[in-house]
Amino acid sequence: MSRLTALIVAALLALTACSGSSAQSGPKSLRMTVWTANEAHLKLLNEIASEYKASHPDITEIKFDSIPADGYTTTLTTQIAGGNAPDLAWILEESAPDFVSSGALAPIKGKVEKADELVPSATKLWEKDGELYAYPFSTSPFGLFVNTDLVKDLPKTWEQAVAASAGKNLVLPDFKYQNWAVLSAIWRGWGANAWSEDGKQCGFSSQEMKDAMTFVHKAIFTDKAIPGPGTTVDFFAGNAAMAVSQISRAGALKDAKFGWTLLPLPQGPKGDYAVIGQAGVGVLKRSKNADAAADFLGFFTNSANSVKLAQFFPPVRQSLLNAETLAKSNPLIKPEQLQSVVIDGISKGVVKPSHQGQEELNQTIRAALDPLWKPDANVGQVLDGVCAKIKPLLERP
Amino acid sequence: MTFWTYRRRDNLVGYLFVAPALLGSLAFVLVPLGMVGWYSLNEWNVLGGTFEFIGGENYARLLADEKLRDSLVATAWFAAGLVVLNLSLALLLAVLLNQKLRGTTLFRTLFFSPVLVSLVAWTLVWQLMLQPEGSVNGLLGVFRVDGPNWLRGETTAMVSVVVVQVIKNVGLNMVLFLAALQGVPAPLYEAAKIDGAGAWRRFRSITIPLISPTILLTSIITIVGSLQVFAQIAVLTQGGPGTSTTVLIYYLYQQAFQFHHFGYGATISVLLFVIVAALTLLQWQMRRKWVLHES
């Protein structure tokens, strides 16, 4: 029996020795995980990759690995845990603090072309100690899409937006009564925050948040503007008066059979504001080809390629953030809309809430907010309950 | 004397025959099982790439975890609801379909067919049917009943998950019961009838004792299965509303794969393993009390 044990141990050791990491020389192949499976997106990504390979003969393959957006981060971390980490990965804004602070990503500032022209509000989330750990390749402000066949008077305030869409549906496509962070596109208009700037204080029990959520609750159950829990209404199919969504969704309106326009988010009691969703690309430190991957990332995000990517993913380079450049790649959106929603949005916007340990916060807040989505909910009490639940998570060092 | 005695050669052949199965279970069952135990003693930060031995800390956390307590309560409700509903419905159907009536073959096929349907497809269809404006409430509307928002109420969500799972799997237990019922010798019933026993008396004193080994088998399978239900929860409720349907295995998934606490996740799976083992052992011990031929 002891000889058998020795044999097994030896076999296991041999297996682990094979997976030890060391820098590779010679031909390399790179793999980047992405959450898009959109053919137009992948075509553009592959074009950029081919161009890079042409000038870098040592890179034999650059593969874009599509993972469904639903569960993307879970799949990515499972790959990392299984010793099968990609070389590069798209990262959602909500997982940014976890990825940046954990040391999973390699520094990339030195590889980014003209790093000093990146808009500071957009890079903030991806920096630590003055170093950049992922390139914010898509910074997409939230706007209000309006179906002009159903709504004649364009709303300027949230009150007007809800009044105009009563019984006609004001949808938040990604919310689904789960992804509560999407609601920040509304509550920022009331000056509310999920948590304080340093992430230590809970913001859900603030008066601003209670007022904002009372408004949302009323819009759902009294005004019947926002579709209730469990009901799905598709704006992009023409079934809703308005939708709060990111401008990168405008592509879905290419063949729309109805009239539509794009407005900045309506004003709340606190006036004008903007909220942005973000995505970065980072290089996994554990990649055997981290250097080559960072080099490709530099090429992928240089000015010339940022212009190409701008048709799907709004850029964060100051030199490209003008209506003229954006109009070339966004034929669906008018220059004045690009100015008011995209350019102003990116410069003054705040990114959707994110925090270290985001996924645990997400689930805890989702569960604590569930009692709110009933007609007779006590808004103040539910929100105080949210703070009670997440306090230990926020205070965790 | 040669080394290859008859006896040794015989042994070698025997070992070679069991080797494939033994190596398979070693590589895919025992080694992973041991690794789960080892992970549970470590703090494993997947993103940072750190793996640190922390001894019993994860187990101390297990005891202090309030969410785990909620999850155990949800698991108990789920398992109890599932076992009671599944077994009684399966037995009822089996007894009904054991009658010599027209059309029983058709009904047997109908009740068994959900077992063959892909689990996720089955659950997704039910998700649509359970929407506020879905077909379940549509059907209730015919009888002028105003159906609830099934998946959004704490109790109704749990009931929905249990019922969806019971309808999916009741056919399997039904077939097992049916086979057992057909193995009960007819002369026993005849003799009982002559002695003046009614239908209920015959069922209680002949049927139940004679099919008790099958009752034991189905209850073990169903309880163990109920503790491993994952896809239905992931698709229908994601553990909500609140944490009302966060059963143990879904909580384990959240901790390990969503919150990146792989070490703690492994600790929860050790707990799950212990619970399943204890329940199975308990039932196995109890069989002497109520299974015929086992005293």
C-alpha cells in the first residue's frame, strides 16, 4: 500500500510541476475574455488583432473568448481559480475594486499610449497608488431613450418622465429587481449615494435616498410607470415609452420601427447629474505572456484603435471626446445628443456604485431590498434594514 | 519456488480487473473529496493568488454565520416539503395507476415524461408560467382566483420551487413504487378479503409493509437529492426573495464562486457532506424499525 501511495504522490507532483508558471519565449498566443458575442463587436476586435499580429510575428494567435455577461465575473474567477487564467480580460466596473486591490492585475500605465490624456473621472476606478491596472475601454453614460411615437412632450424632470409614461412603461432594462446599482441612475438626481466616498458609511438610510426610493416605489406601484416585479417589457421592440439605459445600447435601435430620441437623464430635485457604466481591460499578472499581453493592450487602446472602438464603446481620450469624432462612428445618434449625453456625461458623471467585496454586497442589498418591491412596503424601514445588513461588510478592513 | 505462485497470479488478475474503477474513483471522487477538506482549512484568495493555512478559522466562522442559519432553515423547509409531497404523490399515483383500468399506460408515460426533460429547460418554462401574467395565474383567473406574484413572495417562492421540483421528479419514484406494488403477491389480498379486511386495512397491513424497502430507498434518494437542488433555485429565484430560498448548496455557490471565498465554500460543502451522511445513516439505522424483513 505504501508503494501505491508514493506512486500517487509522485504522479500528483509531476502534474503540478507541469503547471508551474515561467515566462515563455518563442511563439505566443493570447486569450482575452470578453462578454460580448455580438458579431459586429467580434469582427472589429479580430480586425485589430490581425493588424497587431501582422507587425508582431511572435504572436501566433489572439483569441477572443466570449463568456455570457450573466455570470461573467463568476466564470472568469473560476477560470483563474482553476489555473486557466486568460492573458487579458474585460472587467466590469462593479468588480473593479476587487480586481485592482487584490493584485490580480499587472500594471499597464507604461504601455498605454498618451496615458495623460485619459479623462480622470474615467480612470479613477482602475488606479491604485498612481498606477493604472486596467484600461477603461468603454465608458458609457446612462441616458433616457424616449419612444417619440408614444410620448410627445419630452420630459426634463423625473416627475415629468414618470407622468408621461404612466401606464405606458418606463423601463430599466438591466434592473430586473436584482441589479439595484442601476437605480443609481435615478437616485443620483436626489443626491443619494449607496455609500460614502471612502466606502465606510452606508448611504441607504439617508433622507435623500429615502426620498428617491419613495419616488421609485410610487412610480412602480401608484403611477404604474415602471413595470412591476416579474414583468418584462422591451423598449427596443417598441413596447415602452421610455428606457433608462446606456448609450452603448443605441445599436439595438438600428432597425427600430418607431421614432425615438436620446435625452440626458432627467433632473431630480438636485438638478443636473450623470451616471456612467464602465468596463476596463486588464492584463492578468499570472499570465505567462503578461508582457506581450500588456503590449497588445497598448496597441488595442491607442488613439487610432480607440476611434474604431468608439462606435460601440465610448472612448476616454480627451482628444477624441468631441461631437465631431464621435459622430463619425455613431451615425444613429445626433451630434447634439452626443454632446449632451456622452461628452458631458463622461466628464461630469459618477460611475455606478462599486466597492471591495462587491458581489457579496450586491447579494446582501438585493435580498434586503426585496421587501421594498411590494405595494404596501414601508420604504424608510426597508432602507434602514439595508444599512443594518451591509454595515459589517462596509466596515470590513 | 517461483514468485508467480498460482495464488499471486490470481490476485494480480483480480486487482487488474478492479483497477479501472478504483483509479477512476480515486481520481474523481476520493482525491477531490480530500482536497475539499484541505481547502476548508485554508483562506484562498483566488484573485490575489494567495493560499494561506488558517486551521479551524473557517469552521469557527461556520458557527457564527447568521446567514448560514437562515440557509439551513430554508434547506429544512425545502427538503421537508419536497420529501412529503414527492413521496405521498408518487405513492398515490402508483396506487391509482396500478389498477387494471383503460389508459393507465398513457398516464404512466405522462407522469414519467418530465423526468426525461432537460432540467434547465423545464425550469425556464416554469419561470415563464409563474410570472404575474403567466399561464398559472391565467388558469387561476378562469376560476376567478387572483393569483399571487409566485416568485416574489417569500412563502409562494418556496412553494413554487418545491412544486416545480416535485412535478419534475415524481415520475421516478412513481415507477419505483409501481414496480414494488406489482411485486406484492395477489393471494395475500385475497386471503385478507376473505378475512373481511377493507381496502384501507389491506393497504395499511399488506401493501405498506411489503413495499417498505422501496419506501426506504425512495426516501433516501429524495432526501439526498433535495439537498443537492441547485439549478432550479439559480434559475427561478436566485435564492430570493430576501434569502427565503437560499438553500445550503446555493449559499455554498454564492460564497465560493460569487464572493470568492473558496476556502469557506469548501467548509460549507464539508458541512453538507456531513448532513447528507448523517441523514442517510439515520435512515439506514431506522430501517430495522419499520422495514419488513429487516429485523
